[in-house]
Amino acid sequence: MSLFKARDWWSTVLGEKEEFDQGCLCLADVDNSGNGQDKIIVGSFMGYLRIFSPHPVKTGDGAQAEDLLLEVHLRDPVLQVEVGKFVSGTEMLHLAVLHSRKLCVYAVSGTLGNVEHGNQYQIKLMYEHNLQRTACNMTYGSFGGVKGRDLICIQSMDGMLMVFEQESYAFGRFLPGSLLPGPLAYSSRTDSFITVSSCRQVESYKYQVLAFATDADKRQETEQQKLGSGKRLVVDWTLNIGEQALDIRIVSFNQSASSVFVLGERNFYCLKDNGQIRFMKKLDCSPSCFLPYCSVSEGTINTLIGNHNNMLHIYQDVTLKWATQLPHIPVAVKVGCLHDLKGVIVTLSDDGHLQCSYLGTDPSLFQAPKVESRELNYDELDIELKELQKIIRDVNKTQGVWPMTEREDDLTVSAMVSPNFDSESQATDVEVGTDLVPSVTVKVTLQSRLASQKAKLSVYVQPPLVLTCDQFTFEFMAPEMTRTVAFSVYLKGSYIPSELEGNAVVSYSRPTGIPRIIQCKFRLPLKLICLPGQPSKTASHKLTIDTNKPPVSLLSLFPAFANQSDDDQVFVMGFHFFGGSRVTLLASKTSQRYRIQSEQFEDLWLITNELILRLQEYFEKQGIKDFACSFSGSVPLQEYFELIDHHFELRINGEKLEELLSERAVQFRAIQRRLLTRFKDKTPAPLQHLDTLLDGTYKQVIALADAVEENQDNLFQSFTRLKSATHLVILLIGLWQKLSADQVAILEAAFLPLQQDTQELGWEETVDAAISHLLKTCLSKSSKEQALNLSSQLNMPKDTSRLKKHITLLCDRLAKGGRLCLSTDAAAPQTMVMPGGCTTIPESDLEERSVEQDSTELFANHRHLLAETPMPEASSLHGVSD
């Protein structure tokens, strides 16, 4: 608990979904009990009027039923409540309630109860004034020096001051140049009204000047009336403060002087009666309300200022004397005497949190024990130091790629994907050729353990998947609060995404202001991007996955793709992507193998990954924990390199097109300058076909711009296909060499460093630098390789030959026993026994050529072995057409 939190004496929450403002709170002995105890009067914009008299049994208690003296619904919104001598013939206090089109004055009285329910309170309407103009705020006082009664002045939304002498209407005056109404206060010492106009200046008007000025009903006055004496409304004094004002208070703690306090948006001012500044204070935070409440020492005034950081500051003139934290943002603050406790601070928030508190601290009762004086044993300290250093070294060696998670998070996030499609698809502006693209709903739930502020939820999916809404903001989340948002996901483009995994990231701030980030991943269904299709006998690209368990029926693995008209789906199943490509999945009847085949190499990735994930889930449900997949074929690097070359070729084309576009733009501007010079010449000269050249150049600029956009779209699609192929190659390498999860994570970090490919920083140079670092560190053999310096600047390469050689060399090193790690000992030469030795990083073109030949022979042998071991059931596709 913070030492400087406001001590909660009594608190309650008013209504549900009600709104309040600074005029909705008042403290006074409204029932004229005469015991000096104030009552809390609160009005809301929903029209409810409540009167409280708190009597907590112990400090910090909530509201009891008997604390609410009166609650009545007045139907009209309550803009402001005040207590004063508003009824003629008596000096008893009455309650004035300001509505938007009405002013009502009530008498509040209590009747002693004869039963255990206590006293009964009721209000009686004494009189009301129907207003011709919409009211904004009001003030009251002994206008004109009257004794024993209070008059009311109401300011309308169009800048008119309406004065009521209790039951009768006195007069109305328009403030000169009024555009928007500002706060209004009455100074009894100078008998003047003080407000802040829309010109951002404090203005003072004498009551006598208002009373004798031209009547508001005769606003359209003649020029003679404007020049006549005593008819025109003249301001007494003005002071330009350069900002809008939130509130004005007039205080006078002795009869000799009074002060005008003005709360601005960034400063608060203390003015003398004549408008001169006594002092001003620049505030660090945006204020919400204020109250000058007492004078502790001669010539100084204490002021409470609430701000939007849930803080209440106490100033003595311009010196900050105390700061206390509130559980809400106050919009109104008062000080009164409640239950014989003087100086209770009453605050009200805009959503109805009413709290009575006092200033103070919670003293710490903990006393540090005395430290035993003993002689230090330096030998034991050395032994303990060595043990701790050993523990630190062991932790550094064994730590994983990802940092350890901390204690329980203040905010938890979870995502749930609907098992069924939306009844009405949310897909719009799709580029897929099918008639109807389905969409699926995802619900993300945020649950806060502690209070959090400014939580922002961002959701990401891989293109061309799109979301109906990807940003959500939560300004404040109370402890144990749960918020759920829903959105739909659908396929927009005519190609397939590289992943079906989405990511929900929540960034928020703790109550202490420390920013935090938490994320949650979710898996989208495969049926979102493809339909059941006809299996194909032949395909250009094939993969075989080995398992250590008997084959599983494909109908049980992919029930959503079951076709009732096809009985062979137990071992053969086809998938038709919305983009047009087809993939066939075959399960062996006799061996423990699965084959995936397609005409496009990158299309194999999603089905292969989905097959492995569903097999793992299937055997986990069966209670089998030793299930494993492997890959004994050759890593299809040649097909992978073709995609790399295509992607790099599009990048080269993009550079060429941008250079051509820049040249044509320079030419276009030069022709424009020439034509402009000809047109400005006083002696007309022939254009010499410059207009024709301008038109031709313009058409070339437009055509090149279209070509650049088309190339960028093709490059984006190519990068997505390259990411799919990269995921597949990483998966196959992991299954081939039985890599651990940490090693696979290192490969993913090296091969997939970018979420977006640009001309300035492309995939080829980034991946080449990452793989070169791996070959130089954990996959190196000699210290000579470790001494090689990598380039510190990434530039677009001339071709992809170096990258392809490094990828081949990486696979070669892994095939010969190399292992990936990021520990501190990774740079040390590997001493493990590698079959056939380990090739060093080539330092010349000759060495690179020899390494490439060795690696080519290695993978060629693997491909030859795969070709000699056909799939047992590959030729048994009975009745399956292409």
C-alpha cells in the first residue's frame, strides 16, 4: 500500500451508468438540523437527486442503507445543486436544483421515526422557474448588498445572465461578445460577477451595471441607445490568461481582502479584486477540479487540486504541501464536517464514485532487528562466492533461446476460435475466384488480476488473411474484470498464407506506470482456406514423412474434409485451396508412412504441418507419448533455390523499374520547365513538339508507376510463398536431423528474420548474414573460421549464389553431426566426432566450388535413395483421376 494514498473514511458508488460533473456535488446542512453536520447532496445527469449522511461504524466502511437519507428521480438532468437562503420570508436553507430548462427550489425536511427504520426525509417544491433559454450553470449570493436572502444568477448556453430574486424574475442581460459560456462566480465584496469568456480572458461585471444596462429582450438596440449613458453593458476589468478555464472560486477568509481563483487547463491563478495577479502556478498534470478551502497562516490560502492522474495535490499558495492518491479521477471536490469529523474531503468522479477521505499516512510498525556483530570468516566467504559463481555459470550455459517467464502476469489473455463458420460471411472485397469465401469468428478474452490502464489489443494474422478489426483499446480495467472482443478472419487474396497461426498482443501499463506486453497465439482452421478436392495420382513435388506408429485413418485426422461419395478417403485425401492449387495426402496401408504431393513446392507446407500437428494431438489423446516423426529423404534444396531466385529476380526488377520511373519523372519536370518558360515569354515561340513529348512522358510515368505497383504485389506474393517454403525446409531439416525445439527456434530465427520484405532490407542479405554467423560460431570447426569478420553493413547482393552455397553448407554441417546452440561456449571449436570430418568455411571461390560439388553429391545420393524406395501404396490409387 502506498504511503500517500487518501485514507478512505466512507465511500459508495451511485447508480449504474450515470454521469456527473463539477456542479453535481454540494455539502451543506440542507435539512436545517442546526447541529453543524453537513449532508452530501449529489445530482446526476440521469435526473436522480440523492442526499447522504455518512455514519460509518469503522473507517473504510461502505455505504449502509441508513446513510442514504433521500433518493428521488426528478426526470430532468441535474446540471447543478446549491444550498442557500432562496425562499422569501425565512432565512432557512433551501436546495436549488438547476435543470436544462428549469430552476427548482426545494425544502428538505426530516420526520423523527417511531420504528427501527429511523427518520424519514422528504423534499417539497417551494417554487420553480421555467427558463426560456437552455441553462449552463448558476451562482448565488446577496446581489446588490441585500441582507438575509440569496439571489440566483443563471448563465444560458448563448451567454445570457438571468437574475432571479427568489420567487420572481428580475432581469436578463447578454454578455458582450459571448460565444461559449464559461464558469461563473459571484464576489460579494465587490458585488460583481466573474467569468471567463471564449476570448480566454477573465471578465468582471458589476451587478449595478448589469441591473441598469439595456434589457436582454431589447438586444437589437439602435445606435442612439448604444451611445447613451447607462444603457450599454461595460466590463469592469479583464485579464487575458490565454487558456480556457475549468472553474472559478471566490474566497475571503477575512473581511479585508478577497481572492479570485481561476483553474485553467495548464495553470491556476490567484487574482486580486481588481484583476491583478497575486500569483500563478504551472501544473505538471492536467487538472480536473479544485477548491480553495482555508487559510492556515496569515496571507496564504490552501488549495486542493485534483488531476487526471488520480492524484489530489494540496498547495499553500504555489508550494506543494501534500500529494495523495485517489482511486478515481475527481470531477468535483468539497470539504465539510461529517459525523463530528471536521475537514473531510469529499470527491466525486464522472461515473459516480463518491468517497469521503482524509489525509494521513499509515506508519510502518516494522522495526529492523539488531544486527549481530560477529567476526567475518573470509575462507567461508570465498567458498560461498565460488559456489555462487558456479551456479551463475551453469545457468548461463543451460539457459534456452527464450527468457524465462516471470511471475503471474497482471493481465491474462486467451483466444478461442469458433469451430463453425459464420452463418453470414464477413468477407468483403475478396480477390479469390470462388463465389463465397467463408469467415470464422475469433474471441479474445482479457482478464485482469490487478488494475491496468490503457490496455491495447492488437491482432495479427498472416496475409492474405485479413481481420474485420485488428485494434481494440481499453482505457481502464479494474481488478478481476473480464473483457471479451470478437472479430472475424477470412481469406482475401488469391494465394495461400504462410501460416494459419494468429497472434494477439496486449500492451498495457501497470498502476505504477511500467509498460508490459503479453501475447497469446491461436490456430485458425484449415478449412478456412481450402475445400475437399479430388486426389491426384501424379504430382511434380512429393514428400514422405515416416512415423513410428501404425498409420491413422485420414478421415479421423481430417473429419472436416470427409467426402461421403468417396470411400477411399481412409488412405487418400485431396485438398483444393481457394487460390486454385491442389494437394494430395496419402497414407500407407502397410508401412508407417505418409506422402504429401502437389504441383507447387510451397503448397506442401500447410498440409505437412497440419498432418504432423494432428498426428501428435491424436496420439496424445490415446495416451501415447513416444510418437515421433522423421524424414529420411533428401532436403529439396533445388526447389527451394528456385523460389529464392524468383523472389530475388522480382527485387531486381523492382529496382530497375524504380530507376526508370525516377528518370522519367526528372524528364517530365524538365519538359514542364521548358514549356513554362515558353508560355511566360512575351514573344511567342513555337513549342517544337514539347507538348507531344510531355504527353508521351506522362503516359510513360503512369505506365511505369503501374508496373512498379504490379511488381510490388508480385514481390509480396513471392515473399509469402518463400516463407511457406522456408517453413517447410526448416521442418524437414528438423525431422531429418532430429533437432530439438531450441535448435529449430535458432533455424527459424536465422531463416525467417523479417515479417516484411523491402528494397532497403531484403530477405536474401539478412538470411545470408545470419547463416554466415552460424557457420562462423556454433557450426565452425577451427579457430581460423572464427577469426573471419562478417560485413557490418547489409547490402543487396548481386546474385543469390553465395546465399545458396551457405544454405547448402549449413545442411552439410548438420548432416555431419554439427549442432546449433547459442550458449557462451558456442564459439569454441567443436570436439565432437563427426562422420567423415567437417568441412571448413571456404575462403576462396575454389574452396566454395569444391564444397558445392561435395554437397551436391551428398543430396543427389539422398534423392537417388528416395527414388529407389517407392511408396508401397502409391500405385494402388484405384479409381482416382487427375
